[in-house]
Amino acid sequence: MSNKKKWMLLFLLIVVTASLFMAAFSENHEEDEALFSDVSESDWFYMDVAFVKNEGLMQGTGDRIFSPQENMTRAMLVTILWRMEGEPMAEHADFSDVPKEAYYRDAVAWGYAQNIVSGYSASVFAPNDLITREQMATIFYRYAAYKQQVTEEDSTALTYEDAEQISPYAVQAIAWAVKHEILTGVSPKKIAPQDYAKRCEAAAIFTRFCKYQENFALEAEKDVIHEPAKDSTGGNKGHKKEESESLDVSPILMVDSVKGRPGDTVQVAVRVKNNPGILGMVLTAHFDEEICVLKSVQNGDAVKDVLDLTTSRQLTSGTRFVWDGLEILPDNIQDGTILMMDFIISETAKPGEYPISLTYTAGDVVDNALQSIALQIESGRITIEE
């Protein structure tokens, strides 16, 4: 073989070797770039994080950082659902704590318009508040109902040891999520409803929820294929398939968040949204008595003409509010303010945020038929400024 041919073969060999090396490097580099530095293949949530990243649902919190153990916020969750829905536009809600430049502004507007999420009050959304596991399940449940992907049979018995810790408003949502394996326990015996939801848990739940949607769509296609043919009059031949009714959004009580300074008197409103026709209700108020004093209360405009309000004699933390009436007519059912509380902020109160919350037990809220109503209650707060 001539030297010229030898050099040509050597040159081709170098070119092929270099090409193979560059291809391997490019493939490995792309694979490496697809991963987060704080998520490894040994993590139980590895495939879930990869899925939500590839689907464009969740992004990192920094340069190749996912922060799997970081807690989820209300803004994060509604933004991911908004992306899943295709980033639809909606009229912006008048929340004072949702800036125009916020990445989640359009998402909050859409979620609020569809009753998937709600504000703490008419002007406060609290986008950076952490979200609990039961709240996350409830929001997914509302989203599925909005998509008409929930039926009345979507429930299962909850046998977790801590099931009693689930707030009444969230029981149905968690039962739905557990039945479809969207939400699982933190252990075989505990569901941990009051724990804050982590980003890795959210990634897993979004992955499972997408699978749930796929299965729902497949079942719907089967129903269409096997639906009886219509006769010439437009009716179905044989048995007529009943259409599933879309579920109503759960009723919500929202406690206002307000601001004030030491010595100020501030008014905190409690509002009802999606009122199903409340005939009787018992609520207990909780607040820091060293920070504020509950001076007086008034019945709200939404119920004062149909329900009487009785309160404990001592307006201390733990005071009870009782509403009762004889009958609720359709014209009487409305959303709006149900309670006004006037607080005096202590002169010695230090700057900070202090929660104002309301609680109730099962059976404390009933309708005309004296059937129990499950309410979601969103706490408010008094922010004391310097």
C-alpha cells in the first residue's frame, strides 16, 4: 500500500473516531443537562421530576437546581395547573398582593375565575403562603371537576390512622385522590393531611394526575364506542346512558387579612363563597389574645335577614359563633359577608403577622334538610406594621 493511501486511511479513521466521540459526548451532555444536580436516579421521585420537566409543567428554582425538599406555595401550584391547561387568559382578579409583573398573575386570574383557587379575602390571595397536602388534593379535585373528570362514585373509605386530622372540606377530595392513587400516604398508616407539600411530592402528584387524565379519556372513548345507536327519532335504542353531572365547587369561608399598627382598631370580615344554603352553623374563633382583643362582632349582610347570630359572652380566643334559622329559601342563598369582627391591637404588640382562624367540627354546618355541609375555611391574619 502506498504512503498516500495509508495517510488517507489514517485521516478517515481519525475523522470517524472524532465523529463517534462527538456524538457520544453530545448525547451524554444532553442527558446530563436534562437532569438537576440535586435529583439523582436513586431518588424515589426521579422519574416524576423528569416527567414534569419534560412536559414543561415544573421548572427548576435555579441553575440546574430543582429543590425537591422545598415546600410548595399557592402561587407555584396554580401556575403549574395553568400551564397544564394551556395558559388560558382570564380577567385579572383585584388582589393587592399579586403584582402586575408577577410570574403567577395570569395563573391566579384563571384559577380564581374557574373557582379552582380562592383568595383569603376579596383583596388578598397570599401567593407565597405554603400549601398543605389536603389543600393540594382539594385544588386537584376542583380542577378535575372543572374538567368534568369526576363522578359521584369517586370515593373510597379512608383507613389511615390520622384520617381524623383531615379537615371536613377536604375529606371528599382526599378520598377521590386516594382512590385513584393520585395522593398516597407518607407511610402505610399515615396520610399527613396537615403537612406542607414539598416540590418532589407535587411532581409525583402531577405525574399521577396526568396518568389519571389519560385513563379517564380512554374510559370516555370506550363509553362513546359502546353507546347505543340512536333511532330515527333521535332517541337511543335500548337503555339510555345517563350523563354524569359535574360536581359543584365546595363552599368556602374566607377570613380577611388586614393591616394595622399598635393601638389601632381593625375590622376583619368573614365571607362565604359558593353558599349551598346554610341553615345552621357553629364556628369557633382563634387568635392571639396578647396581640389583639376582640371588641365586638356583627352579623354579616349575606345572612343577617335569614339567620340569627348568637355569640359567647366572653369574646376571647375560643369564642363560638352560632347561626340558626327556620328555613332557607332560594332567594335567601347568597355569597358575601357573614361576620364582621372588630379587633383592638395591643399597644405593646410587636410587628409581624398573626393568624385569625375559624374552625368547626363535623355536623356543625347544616342545610335545610339538616344534612351536614363540609366547608373549606381559609384563615386570615392581622399584619402589624411599625
